[in-house]
Amino acid sequence: MPLTSETRGDAAPVGLQPNNGMGRNNAAAEKPSQWRGRNLLGFALMQARAELAAA
């Protein structure tokens, strides 16, 4: 998978802390400003990818 700078979201309708709080078929799942959850898993993935790319 190529590295990109776009925001990644862990889409799941439950568990607002680790993911964005919506299912992947929800149109708003592609819009970070409309996420109900904190997306901790998505942000952790983006951080890990950035650190790997810099290595």
C-alpha cells in the first residue's frame, strides 16, 4: 500500500474511543469533521506509517 498523507479512519459504529464511531458504508465516514469518535486507531496507524517512511 503506498503511503499517503490523507487521514485514515478506523470505521466501526461502536467504540467511540478507538475508531470514528460510524460504519464504513456511512457517507460521513470519509469526512473527519463529521466523525463521532476519536479515531485513535486510525491516528496510531498514520503515526506508525509516518515513522516507518522516515526510517
